[in-house]
Amino acid sequence: MNLNLQTTLLGGQAFNWDYIDNKYYGFTHNGLIIIDNGKITQINENVDMDEYLGNHLDYESIKKEINKDKHIDEAIKHIKNITVLKQDFLLTTTSYILATNKNIPAIRKSIRVLSQMYGTPIPGTNHNTFPTTKSLALAPIEDLKKASIGYRAPYLKKTAKLLTDLQLPKQKEDIRKLLISMPGIGAKVADCILLYSLGYLDTVPIDRWMYNIAKDIYQVSYTKNEDISKWYTEYFGKYAGIAGQYLFEYYRLK
């Protein structure tokens, strides 16, 4: 599959990628990943990129399985060949705590400010590493606010401390409950972490886009986000999160 890197890496899943001079740069806790015309170079990093990019899954079969109606069919045809990323848990959790009530450019900007403040320069590049949870847990709240994260600053600091030595349960619902118990993590953020990091591809996070798609496009009668998320999963099945990503990107950019 000729992967659509532009939408996959720079859409609504990840916030640590840049597109500069026809190359994609992804900064991590340890180093930098560079994708140049399909060639992948890693500096101080050793990420399994097939797993990260979803290349281990048969997306052609998945697209056929989720293609249940004209709406998703239209999304698949227009937003070609995106995948759901399998990102680092700590990086994803930190990013999505910052994402509440912010648009994508604002989230990306805040993360880059924090990386400049608390990351480490990556040798031979203009990038810094993504801040570790330990560095964020030790940071003064007033300094964290310099990244334009406002009320999220104390949540970020408290949860970063909890994440430093966290052991995740084995079952999805137990993980979700644990995440929601942490400062700054509600149902939507927990579902984003489950989908974009932990590989629970049946999960559909509900933001205003996915809510409006359910109500306006699919005429779903439910009004609670939790019920709408369950509807998506029941309708699209075990790959509902991938279907949701196609719908999200298509209607967001339409």
C-alpha cells in the first residue's frame, strides 16, 4: 500500500511530526525518525516502523471490511491509504493531555515549546527530543504554562509523575478506568490513548467531529458520547477505530 504519510503523520493522530524540505521528521523521547521518499533513518532511536505505521496489518482487507455504506466508502476513496499509528504510550498520553479543547496547530506548537524547554538537543539536527515524563513531573507549573497550556499544566505535572512508574493492567476496560482516574484524562483522551498507542482498533474517540458525523450523517439517536462510541464499534466492528479515522479526516478536511 502506498501510505498517505501526509494525513497519517500530520493529521489528528500524532503531533510530533514535521514536514520540512520533502522529508518527515518525528522526534521521540530518545531521538529522531526521518522519512525521506520512503527511506527511513533513525537517530538515537530504534522504533519498529512497520508496527508504528501499521504495515503489519492487511489494510486492503480492513478497508473492505469497514466499507459498510456510502459515507465510509466516500471517505476511503478520498482519504487514500491512511493507517492508525501505534505510538509510544508515554508520548501519546502526554500529547493528548495537552490536546483537550485545543486545535491541532495549537497542540503541535505547545509540544514543540515543551520540547525546547525540557527535551535534549538531537546531535546533527535542529530538533530536540520529546520531554520525558520525569522532566515534566519535576517542572514548575508556571514554567509549563509558558507552553500555552493554561489549566492543563497542573494536570500534566501530576499525571507525568504517575506515568513514570506506571504498570498497565491487561484488560482494555481496566486500562481505560485507570487512565480516566488520572488528572487531565477524560473518556475521549483515554480512548485516543487506547486507539493510537495501545492498539485497540475497535475504539472510537468522540470529539465534536465524530459526534456530528454520528448525528448528522448516520442519524444516530444517542446523545451521550459513550453511547455514540459504542454505536461506532458495534456498527463497524473490530476495526471501528480505523473507520473512524477515515471519517474524521475526510469530514474534517471536506
